[in-house]
Amino acid sequence: MKRSGLVFLTIFLLLAVLGGILPVLGAQKKLTVLMALGEDEWKVMRAAILPPFEKEYGCRVEAYQVESSDAIRKLEAMAAAKKMEVDLITQDNMLLAQLVEKGLVEDLSEYRELIPETILKSLLPVGEFRGKLYFLPYRPNVEIAYYNETKFKKYGLQPPKNWDELLVVAKTFKEKEGIGRVAIKADLSSCTTVHLFDFIRQAGGDPMKLNDAGCVRAFTFLQQLWPYCSPDSKKANWNYMNRFLATDSVYLGWNWPFGVNVIVKDGKKEEIKAYAGWAGPVKASHVLGGEVIGIPVGSPHRALAVKFAEYLLSREVQEKLVSQMGWPACRSDAYGKVEKWQQPYFAAVNAALETAEPRPNVTYWADFEKIILKAFRLSVLEGQPVKATLDAAAAELAPLKK
Amino acid sequence: MRRRDTGEVLGTVAAFPAAFAFMLFMLVPVLIMVKVSLSGPEDIFTQHPPFLIHHATLDHWREIIAAGGIRAPFQRSLVVATGTTVLALLVAAPGAYVISRMPRKWRYPVLVSLFLTRMFPEVGIALAVAVNFIRWNMLDTDLGLILAHLIGALPFIAWILVGTFETIPVELEEAAKTDGCGRVAVLRRVILPLSLSGVAVACIFTWLWSWNEFTYALYLSLSRNTLPLETYYYLGRGSLFNAATYSTILTLPVFLVTFTLQKYLRSGYLTGAVKG
């Protein structure tokens, strides 16, 4: 009896231990990732990008759609609750400062060697804050100039290559149609800031100085251009610019490449073409947008997240992103063939990327943006003297820089 | 016959055009939204879009329904809105009954104190609420979102119910008590049946508010969106047609609920306890 009791107890204990271990062994590792993608992009991500990684590492990648601005809020809540549920984020490179300031992302300086030698050099400074690497490069993006080929041909115009030609085009459309048809993003949001960076750098200026010769020249030109711009400029942002182009309300305007899908693919407006855009009196310049990879502090599967980041940066994945999503690659050795109808637009994006420059990562960015937008409103929209307005703006900015 | 003065006449004459203009102001955006969801690109991506639909199509609706992505958010919104309404009613009704029977000098301050929480905008307190809910493992759960919605729904539903219960004479309760009913039985058998109209109004507003709610859903959802969150996604990332179709689907239950229960929408129920 005693012996059978002992045997029974041993079997029972064995089963209990195995019952505890087996579910753990059988449980698949899970990687939670936040990304911001369009519907077609999600199809490619889920069908072509995630499965090979899942197979190689025996894990399940749960990727969720979250816009970059919303990702900051969610991470903040999870970090405050000390319950981080997210392992990796791909984040708009214009919304990084808050994540760093609030201590929401890991210092990835020890993983610098993951960045391939062939990475586009302009992408490197984007993820660095105060000498530390917080974000790995992932996907570059840049605005291109969309134009209505039919309307340009109607008036014998060519897409402008410099500021002088831009002014001529704007004046011609205004004169012929009685209303401006060239739009700049003047909705006084971050979209306007991007435009200002483009114009100021094209004039050889430093936007962070606000009142150097290049800044004055750019603002003066915009003040001259404004009366010939489309009234839709005041509402034009990354979203509405596509609609204005698609509804023939605007015949020339800059926007991000996703507009190609909205205007040409969904809207069937094949007369809307694109090119890299115009240069200024000193050079061509585009603000470098796009996304970077970050790992939240407290990520439950940090090591696996680093592997996933390395995977996204791999040549194989970058080539898939090029050929299946039409994204420009972040490394020069990644080649891919896009669909025939996308090729001219893809060429425009790659041409624009050659002159792409990132925005600086400064902790006072929110205040800086308010000041530069105020200067734009006063000088360009309301016609106040450019030099005086920019001098006042620079004076307002000076204490913040210290 | 009473002679009407000039002001009264002018008021009557001006009322109809003003009401018509207001109706257009409210309805035209909704009509445009529905129109875009049912139109081909030729009718929309043009400099002068027609007022009526010339190239009607159900392609956008078919595409969204066939994709299947709308089912889960729709279901979640339905469960959360209905759950919020039922729970709010169960919690608020007894409390509103007690408040309605308080001496008048206490009733108003107690009712106003319920609205203290409504003084804080949701955007301001959502983070703090989310932090606690995440700690309690309520991220992505229907219960978590229902409880978050109750923060806003409870004071409002209590306010409407107090006004409803006030209209029921105390003598009826006393008669019921004389017949042997306890407090809860009085509420269940006498008060609630007589106040069904007011309860319906409270339910409409609570349900609609919860159905459209965005801020708490944003903080407390990761993998399971509500329909407003899904619509928000399409407004930013989707085509114009997808955005219009999702927006129309989001609006349909609002029309159905309001149309079905509109007979209960009488101004008396909406004045709450602020009477006499």
C-alpha cells in the first residue's frame, strides 16, 4: 500500500511538472509590432515579409496598424503602467523627439553594426539624439512634385525646374484661368514646415537660424509666389493635396508618394504625372521623411525584436519592399522592379532622394515649429516685411536654443 | 382673435427659412458622404462634380464587405455600446431614483456633483485611465472599454433619469408600499414601467455616445479596433471611397436607433432635474 502510494505520488508529481513545462514549451514566442501602413501595404507585409521571419525564428509576429502619433500615446500609457506590450515600432521620422524625451525607446547604440555599409548616408543622423542611436533606419521617403500633364500641355508649359520657372507657371495659370492652380501646403501645420525647409535649403539657408540670407530669400520668394497660388493652398496638407490634384482643382503641388495610389491607381487620373520637383537658386533639396525602427523600453521580447529589426534592414526584405510596395530602398544594394505603371513615379522618388536632407533632431522642435509657422503666416500670408518678421522670429527662438 | 404683434409675425415667417437652412447645413455633408460611397471616380475626381449620382456603383461597398475587415470592428462597437447602455442603466437607475426622492435643496447639488467628472475633457484624463486599465489587464477587452465609457455615460444617464423619475407622483409609490412592495420592487414594478419613455431617451443618448466614442477606444485598443477607429484609419490611409463607405456604415446604426426611438425624444425628458 505504501509502495503503491509512493508510485502514484511520483507519477502525479511527474505529470504536474510536465503539465507545467509542456504548455510553456508548446507556447509560441510572440512579437508585437506597431506599424502604419496602407491596406495594400499590409497585404504585402502579411503575405511576403512576416512569414519568412516567423518560420526562421519559430515565432508569431502580431503586427498592428497604429499611426505614429497614436503610437506615442499608447507607449506612454503602457510605460506608465509598467506593462509594455509592444516589442518594436516603425515610426515616422518626424515624430521621434517625443519618444526620446519621454524615455519610451531603448538606446540602440550597441547595435550600430546592424546598420549595413550600403545604407543611404542621409538616413544615419535621423535616429541619433545627443550622440546616442535610438532608431535604426528602415524606410526613406520624400515628397515629389505632382502635375497635371493635360493642363500643362494645354497652355504650352513644362514642369518647372527652378524658382523662376515656378513663378512663370503660377502666373500663367492664374492669368489663363482666373484662379491660382499651383498649391503650396500653407495650412500652418507640420506640412507647411516641411515645405519651408525645402524652400529655405534650396536658397542655401539654414531653417534653424530663421533669419540668415537663405531664409530671407526663400520667404521673399514665397511672398512673391503667394498671390498666384491656388486658394486651396490654405487647406492643402498631405491628405487634401491628393484630392485637389485628383479633382483638377490644383495642377501642380508637392506631396508624398502615397498619392500615386490615391490619385492614379484608385482615382484613375493617369494624366497626373510626377517628377523630382524644382531646385532653388542654390541647390535642389527635399526633406527626408520616412520611417525608422525603434524598440520600446521594457519590450517583453527585446532580443527577438532586435533580430526582427535586422531582418527588416536586410537586402532581401528591402528588395521586396521595392518591388511589391514601390517603396524606395534604404540601402543602395537593394534592387527591385516595380510595376510598369509605377515606374515613372518611382523614378521621381529616387531622383528626389538624391537631394534629400533630414530635419535636425532638437528637443525644442514643437516650439521652433510654432515660431517658423508664425513667421510664415505674418510674412507670406499677411504680407508683412520679411526681414523684420524673420529677425523677430530668430530673437524668439534664441533662448530656446540654449 | 388675439392680434399678433410684428415681432411674432416676423418670427414665424423667419422660422421656416431658418429651419430649412439649418436642415441643409446638417444634411448636405451626410448626403455628400453617402453619394461618394455610391459613386464612381468619374463623378468625384472632377473639377465640377455633379450634384446627383451619374455613375452609380456598389463596388466600394462590395469591396469592403468582401474584404471582411469591417465585421470585427462593427461587432466590437455593437457589444461595447450595448454593454455600456445596459450597465449604465443598471447602475444609474437606482441612484437616480434615490436622488429624485431627495429633498429639493439637496437634489440639485448632488446632481451637479455627478457632472464634476464631465468637467475634465476626455483627452486630458484618458491617459491616466488607460494606465490603470492596462495595469488591470484590460487592454483590448470589451469590459475595459465599457467601464471607460461609463465614466462619461453615468452622469448623463443619471441626469436624464432623475428628471424622468421626478414626474412620477410619490403617492403611487406609497400606494405600492401599502400593498406590500419593498423599495426595489417599487422601482422595478411601478417606477420603471411608468418611466419607460425617459429610460428610452437615456438609452438612445448613451448608446449613440458610446457608439461614436473615440478617445478611450484609441488608448484601450491595440489589436481590436472599434468602428470609429477603423473609420479613422481609412480617413487617413484609405481611398476617398473607402473612407466614405466606412463613414456611412458608421452612421447607419445612428439613423436606425434615432428613427426607431425618436417618438420618445420629447424636450421634457432632456431637462433633467432642472425644473420648477
